[in-house]
Amino acid sequence: MSQSKKSVARRTFLVGLLTGAGAVAALSSVPKKAAAKKDKGLAQAGAAVQPILYRRTKDVERYYKTLYT
């Protein structure tokens, strides 16, 4: 092979390699769609069971009365 044919072959190989690497990088960065999970037990019960995060006690009532008066 002549010197010019070798350089053209190398150049096309490198362009193809870089194009392929770019395509793989672009496809791997696309986020995947996430499907929501349906919980059949909660839908049948009617209301979801929620944890109790706050209880109103006498001490809390007394505290809030001091704040607003």
C-alpha cells in the first residue's frame, strides 16, 4: 500500500471509532423511563395507612397558647 492510502484508511478508521464511541455515550446518557408501581392492597383498602407524625397533647396545646397570646 502506498503512504496516502494508509493515511486515508487510518483516518476513516479513527472517524468511525470516534463516531461509534460518541453514539454509545449518547445512548447511555439517555434516562430510562420509570414506571410507577401500583400497590393493589392500598387501593382495595380505600385509604392509605399513613404513619402518625405528630400528636397533639396537652403540653403542646399549652405551648402553642403561649406563642399566640
